[in-house]
Amino acid sequence: MTENKDSLKSAFDTLNEIEQPTKRQKDNMLNYILSEGGKKASLWDKLCGIITIYPWRFAFGISTIQTVICTLLFGTKYTNLFLSIFGG
């Protein structure tokens, strides 16, 4: 019986060793944290992150800006203007 317990214990010990990162992995993680940790995100990086995470908000914002500009340029009936030009 002691042999079974010892083999089970060694199997679980091996599993615990696999779960832990190796020294090389720890060094890679530390180097990444040190190289990326102190950087401040620029405005462009923040904008790209927002567009990537929330594409529907970006599209809605562009659509809103387009609507405001077209309304300022052509008045409130700008949709009828485009329909008369492109609709035939």
C-alpha cells in the first residue's frame, strides 16, 4: 500500500511542477513587464484601442458627425437632395 501512495504522491508532485513556470518563462515575463510597464499610451494608441474594442461606437460616432456636417451644409432636407441627385 505504501508503494501506491508514493506513486500517487509523486504523480501529483509532477503535476505541480508542470503548472509552475520555468526560470526562462519567468525571465521572459519579467522582461516584458519591465519593457512595457513604464510606457504611457499615446493618444493614437488609445484611439486604436477604442476602435478595436468598440467598433460599433466608432461607427456610430462617424455616422453622427456625418449627419451633423451634412445638416449644416445642406439644411434639414439633405436626404431629399441626395435622393434627387442620385435617384434620378
